[in-house]
Amino acid sequence: MEVPKHILITGASRGLGRALAEHFIHRGDFVYGCSRSDQTLDAENYCHFKANISSESDISEMFSKLRKQTKYLDALINNAGIASMNAFALTPLESFTKIFATNVQGTFLCCQKALGLLKKSANPRIINMTTVAVPFQLEGESIYASSKSAVETMTRILAKEYGSFGITCNAIGPSPIATDLIRGVAIDKIQNLVNQQAIKKMATADDVINLADFFLRPESGMISGQIVYLGGVS
Amino acid sequence: MTNDDIQKIIFDALAMANNGREADSQIPLSTETQLYGTGGHLDSMGLVSFLVDIEESLQDSGIYISLSDERAMSQQNSPFRDVQSLSGFIVQLIGEN
């Protein structure tokens, strides 16, 4: 039987983060989740931290509390993210700042603060989240896609820097999934996007969970610095 | 936090680093121990790991300082060269905090 893992998931209260948290909770792992909202998941093996991922003080406080809960972390899943659709020329600076603060700065801070706990694990893993909006270079998604481009580069460089601690760092780029992140995007736009994929169908949370499971397996210790998109997008 | 407290945190972090090292490459727990640079026991990633452990111990005592800021990296006499210089550097940072 596999030893339960200690896993931190950011943005765990809804969407993909919640689906990932529920999966690992069900599997018997110890899951630590955070979100801006109060705890919405209730399980013996779940611990929630209320934290805004774009706030350095919130993240520092969360990791201080986390170190009192566990001596090590097997995986950090940087799932928290925000998106915004707008024409580049009309995008307010406030949107740019908010998106980069959450998607890039939040991932940066969590990867940095988690190092001490991760390096004490036998098979430490970091999974970051990106998007097919990067390779598709989607119009109207310039700031969101740019932020995820930064996350992809960070993932590849971190794979090298943290490699000496045995930490692998990879990123998952989901193709369109029906989550809050794409609510409000016109159906024909989504369908048009799906039609450009090698596998022309919407993804599900289970597709992301499958890939996360793969990265987290002890046997995946040689896989690092990889950006894997769903739907056959490359 | 006294000098002795800080030295204990440094020695604890060195002991943690020793956990992952072979018996013949253990780092001595002494104020004279060379840490980084010529004659130092730590390579660059070893230093990163060591500083992270110290920062976390300090945070657990409610002290939030960054040991690896640009000033430390650019100082001619690196504060990371031995235990004594690192201890003095931490005292200085806490004083400024």
C-alpha cells in the first residue's frame, strides 16, 4: 500500500483545485488547501488555510502554520489562478497587476516558501498550472497567457535549481474545462478552440487529476521541467 | 533573541545539512566552521538550503528576515563565509528589522 502523501494545493475551494483536493483526500493523503474563502471541504485528512495567494504576508503566515502541522511536504500544487479576457489595448493596469500578482508572484512565493518542507520529502514534487492559451497565443488573453508563459519559464528554471534537492517541477496546461475560469466565454469561441486541438473534445478535471497522479508517482522522479498540455496541444 | 540562540539555530541547520551528507563529509559544528567560499563546506545550492532552514527557524520564532538579499550577495566580505560572520550578520539584520 502506498504511504499517504502530504500535499498542499492552492486555490482549493473550487474548480480544479477542489477536484484535486477531493481526489487526494479520498485517496487517504493529507491535504492542505488554501483559498481566499473559508473552508468548504470537510474531512479528517484536510486542513484549510484562509490566504490570499497574492499577499506575501498571507503566504508567510500560511507556511508558518503549515510547518506546525507537518514536518515535510511531498507535493505543492500551485493551482490558484485568475484569468481575464480583454482586448490588449483596453486592458486596465489593475487587471495586469492582479493577474501577475496571483499567477506569477503567488507561484513564485509558494515555490520559494515550500522549499524547506519539500526537501525533507523522499519524492518531492511541484506542479504548476499553465494553459493552452500560451501555445495557442489566444487573442483577448494577452495578459493571462503572458502570466502563464512566465509560470512555464519559472517551472523549467526551477526544475534545474531545485533538481539538486530531488524536487521535480512540472506544469499542466489544461485545454478548455468547464470551470469558473472560462465562465463567460462564448460557447462558439470555446468550440473553435477545441477544434484546433488534436483531440477535439473538452477536457475534464479527471484528465488533470490523471496527469497530477503521474507526476506525483515515485517512479516519475526523472520527469522534470516539462510542460504538458491536454488535448494534444503542443 | 540572544547570540547563543542564533548560534543554536545555525548549528541546528548545519546538523540538518549533515543528515544528508556522508560520514566523511560531515560539517563540524563550531563557530570557526567555514561555510561558503574558499575552504567552505557548502556549495551554492547547499548554501541556499542551509539559509532556508535558518530563515524558517527564525520565522517560527516570529522573526521575518531575508538572509539572501542583494546586499548580502554583493558584500566584499561575504557574511556566509563562516558561522561567526553569519551569526553577526543575523544579529545585524534583526537589529535593523
